[in-house]
Amino acid sequence: MVSTSGDYARFAQMLANGGQLDGVRLLSRKSVELMTSNHLPPDIIMGDDMGAFEALEPSARMGQGFGLTVAVRTDAGRNPLPGSVGDYYWGGAYGTYFWEDPHEHMYVIFMMQSQTARLPYRYLMRDMVYQALTGN
């Protein structure tokens, strides 16, 4: 799939709007809710290869699960990365990354091209964004 950061932003805005964009309903409110809610059973065992995802592993150990399209934070205090319960994200294989934090009314899109160095930059981006938040 090929797209632009602008297209990605419109997609994220549509999710933030509960399925609407520019006054047009593209997804039902319930579809967005299902997409961004955990569907993994609590006793699921992650394979050894999932450890490579580190803090982005969608596991109960990391306080996260997986919805119909995105990983979602389910618990506060388990994950070393900043965020809010209910935030959700997707990371592309070659470095693209986005997360949405409904509690903070924000989404972030990070575009990069690196299959090997992507995790440290994703962590750094999250840290920098949350550190920059001020007030309500």
C-alpha cells in the first residue's frame, strides 16, 4: 500500500471523529469501537518472536491487547511508554507508525523508512510528544 502523510492524517482524523470525515460517515461508530477495543483473551500466550516488539507487544504483560485493526492499551502502569488507557496504535514494517490517544484528543503520525531502527524512534517520538503536552 502506498499513501501520503496527509492521507494517513485524514484516516486518523476519521477514527478520532468516530467514523466520520468531512461530514461523511465512512465507518459506523460501532465499527470504530470494535476496531479499537481489545479482542484478545486474557490467557493468550505470546510466541517467542513477539518479544521483538518490546514495549509495543500487544500482551497483557505490557498492558495492551489487539482490536480488529490496531493494538490498544488496556491497563495503566504496565507499559513503559507514556500513554492513556484506550490509546491505540499501528506500526508498519518499515517504520511508519501512528497512535491515537482519545483521552488527550490527539493523534500522531510518524513517517520513516527503516526496518531495523524503527523501535527506538517510535519510543522517542512518544516520549517527546507526551512531554510537550501542556494544560487541558
